[in-house]
Amino acid sequence: MRLILDEKSRKKFFLRLSIIILILLIILALIVSGIEVNSNKKNNKASSTSKLLTDNNKLAVKIPKAKDGNIYMEQNKIFKKYTINIGSTNKNVTYKQDDSDIVISFDKNSSLILNSGISDSNSKDIYLNNDNGKENLVINKNYKDNNFVNINEGNDNNQVIILISKVKKPLTHKAVLNPGHGGMDSGISVGSIHEKDITLRIVKLMVSDLEYNGVGVVLTRDKDEGQALADIADFVNKINPDVFMSVHINGMDGYQGQYQGIGTYYYNENGYQTSQRISLANIILKHATASDGWKNDGVVKDKLKVIRLSKPPSVLVEAGYLTNNNDRARLQNDKVLGNLSKNLALGIVEYINKK
């Protein structure tokens, strides 16, 4: 049967058909848009790997993994910690960051490989990017603030440590560290080895271990400069930390180097903070002598100005005798110095956690 429409009916038919086609096109557009939105959600990590990098139209790539990889990862409740062992010639390491990523730039010939101990779930937020003769390591951040990059401050001079915060406010306590001496005051010296340089190295090494355990760190100096003891104490009192530690190296001339070991010193003016200061000195000494054969040189009460004038719980550490051959060898060994720094930091953490 053939259907014949008059002019008026034909116009109504085509109008209705046009409306139906328009509706179908709108529905199709919405479906396509929904697919793209879902796709973007799935690929959000890749598409937003780094604003710093995508601004330059650069794409990040997955890092290879091997059992001897030089990128290690560990974590606690407050931080993810990435430790990168770099070559001794790779000193030109820099970094920058935006709201979502940290980008660390290494020499082009750097070999950056994830250690096989890092699980796939923990490796999804770390990428590589090659750009302008550099190899960039991109690490996604959970929070804009309270993430830390420590370059050449690991257990030796060729390590980079990155802390990525897992909580908004990870640093719940504070410590002030004082590298003894500085500037014109070299402290104890044996040849070209100076106390002021070793103490600065020790406290700088302590920073990442303290931060990793939720302790913010303030240094009284971060370069070779002199400081008056009273000024140091005033600085400490204004900050009012949970713990103040002054690090020194001991020395005793004329005794054929027979004195050796690590000792801790406290002072309790008129009985002030007696139990806290003695406890702090004992805990620090226990940890400081826990490895590498350090001799225990005891806990000593001494009216040392920098700890006498400082109001927070305070301790002065004499980290070995530079005049003793064995101690001097330890203090020149990067690995031993790294262990000592970590142990001193753990001592501070234990004391804070026991308060």
C-alpha cells in the first residue's frame, strides 16, 4: 500500500523528523562527551604528570625496574621516602616544584632505575622525562606543602632523599641543631681536618631522618660562620623546640691519643629540668654508640654555656676524639658518619616520643 501525503502533512512530517534527528545528535554528543570524561579520569595521573613538564609539551615515561636499581623507597605513616644513589661525578642535581609535582634534574648520563623492592602501587607516582640534556625525575605530591628534597645529604655525598607527605601536617615536633664552632673558630683541628666542618656535616645529615619521623629541624648555622654561644642560646629560646642539641668533636693533646669515644653532656642550673636532661643525654648516648664500634665515653654534667643558657631540654654531644686515630678514621668515613647522624636523630625521636 502506498501512502500519499498532502502538502500540509508532508511539512509536519519533515518537521518532526528534523526534531528527532536533532535530539539524536544531542544524545550522541552527550555520550561521546561522557566517554571522554571517563577516559580523562582513568588517565588523570598520566595527563597531569607534571604541570611543569606538560607546559613544555614534554611527556613523562615509566622508569625501568631492576634488582640492583638505585632508587629505593620506604614509608611510614606520615611520609613516603625516596632515596636515590647517584654517581660520584653527578654533582649538578637541581629541583623545582609546582602544586602537584617535584621535578629533580640529573645529568643526562645518570642511570635512574627503580629497585625491584618497590611495589607497583608505590611506583605509580614516579616518572622519568628527558629534556634539555637532563634526565628529570617526576614525583607526584599528595599535598602542596611539607615535602622535602635533600640533595647530597644522605649517608654519603652522592645521595638524594625526597620526602613526600602523606598527611597535611606531618611535622608535629621541632628540634634545633647546633654545629659546634664555625668561621674563625675551627674548634679541634688535626692537619686539614677541622671540627667545625665535621659538626656541620653531621647536623645536615640528621635533617632528613628527623623530618621523616615528624620532627621539623632548624639549624643555628648552615654554612661556615661563627656564632657566639649566648646568641645561639637566645636563638634556641625564641624557637622553643622540643629538643636542642649541640654537636662537637672532642680532642685531647699530649695523651698519645688514648682518649676516645662519644660522650654526652647536660647541665641543670639549680635543678632545672634535671630528669629531662639526664634522660635526653642517656638516650642520645645509647643510640650514638649503637654501631661502628664507638666507645661509650659516658654522660657528664658540665656547666657548658650553650646548654646552660638554653631553656628547652638540651644536650651537647662530643662525637668522638679527633686526636684519636680510630675515632678520626671513623669521622672521615662517609658511611660511619651517616650512621652516626641517623643514630643521633633516632635518639631525639625516642626522647620526644617518651615525653
